[in-house]
Amino acid sequence: MPDELGNWGPQLRKGVLELAVLGLLATQERYGSSLVDDLAGRPGLAVTPGTVYPLLSRLAKAGLVTTTWRESPVGPPRKYYRLSAAGRRRLDAMAEEFAAVSAALRDILKEES
């Protein structure tokens, strides 16, 4: 199956990663490795820290998330990420667009069967 998909699966995950991260941050603030672990536990969304951390940096620079450093009970301080008001607006817009695309694809795939 991987040969049939080529690079499509990873590109699809990369395309929805921002939506997934914003969605997770909408429920509660989190630190980076917590986000990586949460995504890794969801089939189809597993990504590496090398993919998540640059995205978090871009989201912070764009003002979509805010950051706070906190001491950790086990190890060095952790940087926590929280959705900003602009991030909430982006999440809502992305979720709406994703729902429309998903619905269209479901209809197309039903027609094929």
C-alpha cells in the first residue's frame, strides 16, 4: 500500500497538522512534547517533534498562540502554548473549511461505490 500512496499520506498529515494542533490547544494549554505524544497516539496523525516544534514556532510568531515558561516537576522548565484570540478565529475558519472539504469528499466517494 505505501508504494501506491507514494508521498500522499505524509503530505495529507502535514496539511492538517496546523488544524490538529490548534484543535488540541483549544481544549487546554500544553507543552510541546505533550502535543507530540497526543498526536502520536492518534492513528494517522503521528508526527515527529521535528515537525511539531517548527509549527509551534510559526504559530507563535503569527500571534496564533501565546507561550509561557513554567518549572517542571521532572526536569527543565517547559514552554506551554495557549491558543490566542486570533488562534481561535483561525481554528474556527480552518474547521469550517475542513468540514466543507470532508463533506464534498464523502459525497464523491459515495458516488464511486
